[in-house]
Amino acid sequence: MSAVSEDEERLETMLEQCNSSIDELSTCARNASPGAREICREEISVLIANRESLRRGLLKYDDSACLCSSCPVESAQEAQ
């Protein structure tokens, strides 16, 4: 049971980090030059996609804190 709550905490932390980064980049995009604004918007798009994929369980963070769409099955079996 604690493994599940740890995973939920980890997910919530990652979602908060995504939201924070999106907010920072949004501020940057408003104040940036046109070229930099486009780069910020592209990064925001990636962060939004990752955030929504995390929420839906399509992406997960593996043990090395990297996003993966096909994390090893052992991790899921150990949680049960």
C-alpha cells in the first residue's frame, strides 16, 4: 500500500513541477523577443503534453526519473 501512495506522491510532485515550469515559461514568453517567444511556446506545448500524459497514465517516470511510455513490467507487478 505504501508503494502506491509513494507513486501517487511522486506523480503529484511531477505534475506540480510541470505546472510551475509552464507558468515560468508563460511569463518568459510574454516578455521575450519573437524568436525566444516561439521557443518558450514549443517547450510549453511539450510540458502540457507530458503533464496530460502523466495524468492519464500514458507516461510514467522510471527509477532514473526519466519519462517512459513502456516502463518495465516488474515495477507494476511489485506494486501489486
